[in-house]
Amino acid sequence: MDNSIAEGLAANYMQGELKIQQYSGTKTNKEISDEITKLHGASADAGRFVQKLFAGASEELNDAQRAYSRLRTWWYANSLPWVSGGEGASKRGPRLIATVDVMDKLTEFKELHDAAKVARQRFQDALPQARAKAAVSLGTIYNEDDYPTPDSIRYLFSATFNVTPLPAITDYSRLSIPPALAEGLSKQYEKIADARVTEAMNDLSERTLKALDTMVTSLGKVAADTKTPDAKGRQRGPRLYQSMLDNLKHMTGMLRSMNLTNDGVMLAIADDIEGKLLKYELDQFKGNPALAATVQKEAEQIQATLKSSEDVVEVEPQDGPEEVVQAENSVTGEAPESNRAASPEQGGLIISDINSPQTTISDDDIDDAIDNAFQF
């Protein structure tokens, strides 16, 4: 990844990180676990008894948990991972959003967070009554020391959302460091950045395939005109949900706004989804097996095109559309060049006194510095 690509990404995308603290309302009861294992002659590691502290009184707790879970679901749906490191890594750490969308995302976060805080307050207000009900439901295993105080609820349920610019530096020769170290750091940064771009684009592709697969499966049932009896014995056709179309529409927007590599196939797929699949309303498919079969085949063809391109991820220079750069200015209040300025802070690496004339740096020192600076 050369400087022009890094600068294009930095000009058009930002990294955000959502951190959520969520209270489970459960605890592992060691005494009960020991009793059960002994009763059945099992080993100590055979299992454990997880106690629901608010059994019979969990309505407000469940509402608060759902409200904070919605924040996490919203963030995953509207961003791409900006990490590398294998399975599960994409669910942790910073994620990418388009600069043009930053203000909208901050507004959406505030709305969801405000709703979550309202749910948290209801749980806090209901805590004394919920504990009293739980004492009845739990019988002798109830222990008042297991429960949080009302004042601690705000720390057990919390969320923070931070958005920061992407580093725009890959040419470490601009820094006051030895040439060998600069070259090594540049190569390592390029390797990491390329892996992150690949991870993000794969995530975008997989999510689009999943949305397409939902349509293929759902319309396949309508096309087959299969009917199943309901609870009253009446024959019912397959059920279709608006989310089938809504999710595809959302992914069409993501294919355009989060296309990190300027992938022409991705843009063409977005056009195909919009022009061939989303031109229909949900009700048009109901009771119309012929139309369902036609659109199902269209979705399958789009799926096949996307799958065939999955293994080809080429990073192309990103100049970025003019309106995106203008939108970035409205967010940061700075000229577009400000996001492209090279500095140690933007590069995520701060090295002091390493270029002193009295300092001797061996090849091993350089290798160690590179390894320590880019742990991920």
C-alpha cells in the first residue's frame, strides 16, 4: 500500500470504536455446583450452576440488556472491521465508517444511547422491588450480597463511542529516524494495512452474500409454492419479511460507501441488486410463484458473481469523490490536506531520541522496534 492509497483511505474513512459494559445479572454459585456434582458422583469440572439473580423479576434487566445490545448490533451493521488477526478479531477493536457518514453515525449513536440510558434508569429504579421478588423465587439460594447497589448500575451498564482519523503516513522516511528503521516500519505498516483492507472487504462481501442468500432461500419457498398447516390446521404459504428487502437495501449502500478498494465488481453488484431485486415490493412476491422464481434466479446470479470475485482483492489508489472530501471538511473544520499531513502521531508511532548521533542501532534493535511498534 503506497502513500496515495493510504491518503485516499484517510481522506474518506475514519475509525471508530464502541465500548460497551453490560451487566449479565447472573453468577456462578459454587456451593450449588459442588452439591450437584457430589450428588451425582461427578468430577468437580463436570459442570456449574449459573444462578439467575433476578429470577421472576427480570423484565427491567432484560430491557436494559436489549437496549445496550442494540448499540452493538447497530455498530456492526454500519461499519467494517479495521483489524487483522483471524477469526473473531473483526468483532473487537476499531472499525471503519465513511467520513461522509460520521455526523449521521454520531447522531444515531446518541439516539440509541439515550434510549439505553432510559432503560438503565428503569432498571435502577426497579432494583429494590426486583430484589424482593427474586428473594421469593430463589428461596434459600438468595444472597443479598450478590446484588449491585442502585448507584453502581450506571457503571454496570455503559457505552462510549470514539471516532478518530486514520493514519495517512506510510513513508517513514519523512521521520527523523535511521533509514533502515524507516524502511522496515514502512514495509510492516503496509503489510498490516493490506491485511486490514482485505479483512474489511471480505466482511463486506460475506455480509452481502448472507443478505442475498436470505432472498434466495425465501423466494425459493414461494416459487415452490409450499404450504404448511398453521396452529388451526389451515394451509399457509411461506412467510416473507420486509427485513429481506431492507437488509439488501442496507448492503447496497454499504457496497457503495464502504468500497475501500474502489472495486468495480462491488459497485456493479450494488447496481444489480438495486435494479433487479429491489425494484419489487414485498407484497408482489406473495402468491406469485412465477415472479419469485424469476427474482430468485437473478439473486443467485448476483451471488455467483460476488463469490467469483471474493478471492481477488486488489487495492487501487483512492482519490475519493469530491463530495466526500467536502463532507470531511464539514466534520473536521479543516482543509482536506490536513488529514493527509504526515506526522509521527498520525502514524501511531512515537520514537524519541532514536536519531541521536551518540546512539548506535543494530539490525536486532531495528527488528525489535518494528515488532514492538506493530503488535496487533
